[in-house]
Amino acid sequence: MKDTPKREALVKAGFIVAIVLCATPYVSAPIALAGGFLFTLLFGHPFARLNHKATNILLKASVVGLGFGMNVHSALNVGREGLGLTIASIATVLTLGFIVGRWFHMQRKASHLVASGTAICGGSAIAAVAPAVNASEQETSVSLGVVFLLNAVALLLFPFLGHLLGLTQHQFGLWSAIAIHDTSSVVGAASAYGNEALEVATTVKLARALWIIPVSLLSAILFKSKGKKVSIPWFIFFFILAMLANSYLPFVSGFGPTITHISKAALVVTLFLIGAGLSVEKIKAVGWKPLALGIILWVTVSVLSLLVILCN
């Protein structure tokens, strides 16, 4: 018992050192995610209660900071290109999620949450849709577990597949924005692929995330949940302001690259924290039906969007 405070102090110190290392150029996004998971698995999470809040704040700040490295004219062109694919993929995933969920005899709300997370932007979409449909805490946590698990796989798998298939940076950025769930994993995978891929992926993904609003409203109507508040991803508008400032305010070019560099490092730290929050217990609690549904939806949107991108 006497060694417990000392061990706790060492674990906290080790966790902080790991975070600092993730902020350096020597640790990539996939390694950070895997490192966070392994740290918690081996030593436990010394700051478990703060993890979710810190991850949420750091991710949003990182995304806004990336806006200082982007041009609004290029972003509009990319956004227009990805709009049709975004609408088609969201409609396909939500419809398929309903059909497969019925086939698996899953609870309707649970299957809808998994489909919403796959269709739009992972955990953020689930967090917004869950109150709109009066989902239980268990349904919400299971859906989040599915998305976080597949996010981890995507972050490790997509850059490898992109190089294997010979995708250009533009193609990979568009594909990752459509096929990977959470913004954090999209940006992490794209940053590992290249700067152009990162710009395309971030722009398309954030435009995609705005669909949280109409999908949440539609969900409230379908599940007859009157008077429910819809969560609006306000940080996306700050990202747009940062991009506008970088495009039209000359003095921003003096510090814009520095903010972008810091934001990329902060994103890697965010992925370490996400990995640290993904425990074995959470993975076991998911269950095979929600996981199978998530995999079916993910593979479907990944393959179909890739075929469309390669054919254009």
C-alpha cells in the first residue's frame, strides 16, 4: 500500500511524458493512437475523468487551427466536388442501417445511432442524435464504442490501403473524409498521407459534419421526439473564419504556418488521448450485432465511395 502513491505519481509522469512525445514530429498519428491504448492497458489511465473533456476541446482547437493553413477558394472547389458524394453516402448509410438493423433484430434507436455515426462524423453525430431520439445511455455508449473501435482500425489501415491502391493525395483526402467516421481519425489518416490530402479531407469532412443538424432534426421527427434541442457544431464556423482570415488578411500569413504546425501536433496528442480512452472493457461491452452493423456500413461506404472516386 505504501508504494501506491509513488506508483500513481510515476504513471502520471509517464502519461505526461507520452503526451509531450506525441507533440514532437517523431510520433505519427497511428502510433499515438495505439500508444494511448497500450498505455491505459498496461498502466491504467491516471486522468480518466478529464480525458473526454480534454479530447473534445483539443480536437476542436486543432481543427480550427488547421484553417489558418487553408485557402477559401480551394476549399470551395473541394467542397463542391464532395457535396454529391456526401449526400449520396449519407442517404445510403442511413437507409442500409435501418434495413440491416431490422435484419439483426436490433433496437431501432441503437441501429440508427450506429448508422448516424457512420454516415456523418462518428462520435459527434451520435452525441447530437442520441438526445434527439431519446436514446438510453447504454444505446449511446455501445454506438460510441463501435465508432471508436472502427476509427482506430481506419487510422491504421487507410494510409496503407491508399498507398497500395496508388491513390493521389486528392483522391485519398476525399476518400478518407467520406469513409472514416470521426474528424480526428480523418485528419490523422490524411496528415499521414500528405499536406494536400489533409486539406481536402478536413474541408470535406467539416462540410459533411454540418449534416448533423438536418439529420438530428429528421431523427427527432422520425422518433417523435418533440421539443428536443439540436446540437450545432459551432467550431466548424470558427474553422471557416480562420480560413477566411488566412485567405484575405495579409498579416495572418506571418503566424498562420506556426498555428497550423501547432495544430497538427495537437491533433496527434488528441489521438493519443482517444486511444487512452479506448479500454478493453469498452470494446467487450459493444456486442457482436452493433459491431457487425458498424462493419457492414463502414465497408459499404468505403468500397462504394472509393469506386466513385476512382471512376471520376
